[in-house]
Amino acid sequence: MEEKFTLKAAFNAELVGNIAKAFNKVHSEFNVAQFSKAVLDKQWADRELKERMRHIVLKLRDQLPGDYPKALNIVLLVAPKFEGLTAILFPDFLQVYGLDHFEESVKGLELVTPYSSSEFAVRPFIQKYPKRMMLVMQEWAHHENEHVRRLSSEGCRPRLPWSIALTIFKKDPAPVLPILEHLKADPSLYVRKSVANHLNDISKDHPELALETAERWLSDNHPDTNWIVKHAMRTLLKQGNKKALSLFGFGDTKAVGVTDLLIDRPQLRIGEDFRFSFNICWKGKSIVKLRIEYGIDYMKSNGKTNRKIFQIKEAEFNPNETVSITKKQSFQERTTRKHYIGKHNLAILVNGDQLAEFPFELVN
């Protein structure tokens, strides 16, 4: 039976067959039927994305020479024939079996990363060989291939999503800073996004260091670097960090007013939407730059609330200008958010300051 479209469904019987054929072409002893049968076992349907990938890797090893360098050479011949999500199993092979073969495996990670990404696989090498690996990653930052340059930043992010945290860099990010400094004006947006996300990671553990770095980079007045800084400061901006706000010209809100905050209903059910509206009034005598957001205090399973911030707009306001804003908020169930009944709260924030709120309730 054909699986519905999910990420894990990309790892399917067709892919397994294609992998087997590709390996058999470069290594005649690779048993196509045996490999396919071993991978597509009785537990295959129940395995999730990462489990399927790792299961394929384990069964690949059974079909390859026992000598790791020989097995690696075969893997490196096949890897360029695949790309995207499914190709991530090749760097995973190096992660699982290559930790004790530093030079061969690290070179292999460099070679396969353009076809998918070695950002997850490189992290165990950083943990085992921190100084040695960071010297390599500093070299990668100068690589001619944008995928390898991105790996030099993405692979050592302290808080890379869906991967193990690098505690050493959460405690002390100093070793990664030379890489970010070199890449802060990289010609590739793909690389610059990684630098921005990396600096954002640092801001969660070392906000002052991130702010100091951001301020220094802004002084270069390079448009690509300026974009990196703005994207990197998003967590601190959402937290209402005053220094971060001031970097982008967002000042105090003494002369800002929020009026006529209205919500279309005080109670709603899970799965429904609600609309709200309000006015922003600037009563000052000069042009001001305002960052307008709203927050929802969501009820959690433990009866406490957790605030999620949503940006509405950033705009300049003229003296005595009033702007009306209307928004819609969905309470549909999603894989990334489960809703719980109980009291919630809507808050309106301007330049990090809460200027109005309106309680509402989620009911059965």
C-alpha cells in the first residue's frame, strides 16, 4: 500500500531499490535482493524518518567491505547519484562508522555535503575532536563551494534544530566566532542565513556577546551583513531587549497609545479562528520607528501559560498619526502546537513594551 506523503515516506521501497542498484554498479559483490529484503523488514512501516535512514545505513554496512576506508570509497562513489533529504544517509554512514578514521571521514563529509548536508554528521566529530575539527571548519569557511562554507557555520551551531546540542559552544562560543566573522558578508544567501541563525543561537546563551557582535557588524554598513544582523537578533527583538531594539532605531513608547482593542468573541473552540483589531496612535512631534507585535499567552497542559510573539509590522509613524490594524489568529491543531482549553490572553506590544491586553477563553 502506498504511503501518504510525509517526510519519512521519501525513504521508501523505490529508494531502497535505487540505492541497491547504485551500489551494485560500483561494487559487484553488493547483493541487491539481500539488501532490499533486510531493509524492508516487518518493522519498516512503523519506523519514523530518522529510524528509516539509520536502518538503511546499518544494512548498507553489511554489504560493504569490512575495511572502513574501502567501504568509504564505495560510499563516496555512490553519494553523488543522490541529492536532497534522502542523500543525508551518506553523511550519516560516515558519522556511524567513521569516527575513528578522522582524516578520511572528514574529507568524506566535505565531499558529500553538496548533495545533502553534513551538518548533523559533523557534530560527533566536533565532540570527539573539538580543536582538530574546528581547525578544519575554519578552512572550510574559505572553501570555493558554498555548501562547504555553509557547513563550516551550520555544523557548529550550538543549538542546531533536530540535532544534538554542542554544549562546549553553548558555554563558550569563542571558537566559532572566527568562522562567523569571515562569513558575515559571504556572497551566498545560503551561507548568510546560516550565519544569522548561528548568531541567533549565541544570543540565547550569551546575549551581550551577540549584541556586541551585531553592533560591530552594523558599523561595517554592508547590506548583506546588515541583513544577517537583523535576522540574528530576532529572538532578542521578540524578547523586547532594549539594546537590540535600539540597534535598529526603535525607541521608547511614552508617546505611543493603543486604543479600541476589540476581539470578535471572548470564547472560541479549538479549531476556530478569531479576529481582533486596534489602533496605534503616535502622539509625538517627530517621525518615529515602531515595531508592532502581538502576543498570545497559550494555556499549557500543566495549567500555566506560555507567550508566543507574532510580528505585525515595522513602520515609521508621522507626528500625530493613527493606524488601524486588524488581524486573525488561528487555533487549528498543528503538529507544532497543541491547544488546551482554559484562559488565554492577547497582548499588544510596541517596541517591546506591552501597551494593551484582552483576555479570552478557549472552550470545548
